[in-house]
Amino acid sequence: MNIKKRVFVAGHNGMVGSALVRQLKTVDNVELVLRSRTQLDLTNQQAVLEFFISENIDQVYLAAAKVGGIVANNSFPADFIYENLMIECNIIHSAHLAGIQELLFLGSSCIYPKLAEQPIDESSLLTGLLEPTNEPYAVAKIAGIKLCESYNRQYQRDYRSVMPSNLYGENDNFHPENSHVIPALLRRFHEAKLKGDKEVIAWGSGKPMREFLYVDDMAAASIYIMNLDKSVYDENTEPMLSHINVGTGVDCTIRELVETVAKVVGFEGNIKFDDTKPDGAPRKLMNVDRIKSLGWKYSVSLESGLERAYSWFLDNQNRFRG
């Protein structure tokens, strides 16, 4: 008899969580156990523990998080650090108490110092100051990594962490004020095209460089890392340096990104950069040698991913009115 693993994806309605669900549904030996925010409050420790025990969960993908762009991080720092810390602590600690051996924590490239040497190696963690605009969020994500490492060291759990570069794609947040750069640009250029605007203003100088990863690639990498043999994973990590970068290893300037988005959307007007707005870190490129050595590589190019993301946006515009 083929016994299925009962797999909980925390944050299954979000961009990364939904991508994980789409791919896990195709795996024969997986039985998904999902709960919406109204069904399970991840900031309630007792509720999370009772859920894990009653549902006999075998694997946990911790994709739940409060996320947002520069504006949201600047405006709501307390919300970002509190909610993310609560979610991580509750899920990781409750997984341990419930005897769940396998967990994957999804972090963010913002954990690394603002001026980290490029490309950013996993060993750069905690070697310098963070980018001020999203420091509370980054601190919470660093805590998630250290929680996993600590439960592994003290209780011999197999809790792993993956750090993606900037993600985008299906089910992204296209809110005009608190979205990340790619969905914000896709929506802005789309609306400018519809209105016949002759110019679009982009935030910042356009000079910073960023790396972008399509969300389906991130889901594939997460499942790949989760199911690596423990001996292989341990050979490629260290007790105090257990996280693995996930990205393309290729970056571009924000100007190049903006111009590519305009091309994908079909906006033919002028583009102006407002250098009075914050740029954030000058460059963020991940060193992905470790995950490549483990046998995984991305498959979706930036332009192809933008086309897919824009197509999804067009099919779901009614969700983003107002």
C-alpha cells in the first residue's frame, strides 16, 4: 500500500504557497492538508499545536508571512516584525512538540547585509548592517533560520531553510500601494496603456541591480530541497549555516526591468525615473552555487516569467479593482 505523506502548506493562498500547492497536487504520495487564515490563526500558538497534533502532519512548508514592498515595510514595521515572528515561532515550535520531523522554512534575500559582497553567499548572513527600509522583516526572517538551526541542534529535527531572490508570478499582490516592484510595474504600465498616458514615472534612479525568480521555480526548488536525502543536505550545509540560496544567479538593473515590463505590457510612451525616491540596496545577487551543486537550476527566464505574470494579471483583473 502506498502510504501518503500528510503535508501542510502554511500560507497556501499566497503567491509561493499556491505555487507549492499546484506542484504538490501532482505528487502521488502527498495528501495536502490546508487551512485558510479564518480556519487557522497562525499567530495563535495553541491553535497551531492542536492542529498539528489532530491532523497527524508529516511535512510542513512554512510559506506563510506578512510581506510587502518598500512603502509597506516603511509604514508598518511593527506589524511586519511581530506577525512574522509569531507565525515562525508558533509553527516551528508546535511542529517540534507534535513530533513533526520535516519542515522547510522559506525566507528572503533581505536577510543579508545591505552592502554584502556580490554575489551574496550564504556565509554573508549576520556579517553587516541590514537595509533599513525592511530591517524588521529581515530580522524576523533571520530568526526563522536560527529557529530551524536551533531545533536541529538541540532536538535533532530536520528543519531546512531556503532563501529566494525576489519572487514574482501567479497570485502576486498587485495592490497599487503595497506591492513589490514587478507587480507594481505591471499594473502601472497596464493602466497607463489603457489611459493612453504618454509617460510613466518609475521610483528611484534605475541603477540598482536585482535578481528575480519566477514563483513556480521557487516552488520546484523548495520541494526538491525538502525531499533531498538528509545525508546529502547535511553534507552541503553546516549546523550554523544551514540555509540555501535559491535564485537564477543572473541580475539586471531596475532600468532594464522597467523597460522589459513596458515591452511585455505594450506601453509605448516615455519612461522617467524619479531619483528623489529611495533605491534600496545597490545590488542583490544571490550566489546559487550550493543549490546548483545539489542538482537544481531555474527554468523560467525573466521575460518569459513577466509574460506569464502579466497574462495571469489580465485574467484576474477583477480581483484588483480600486
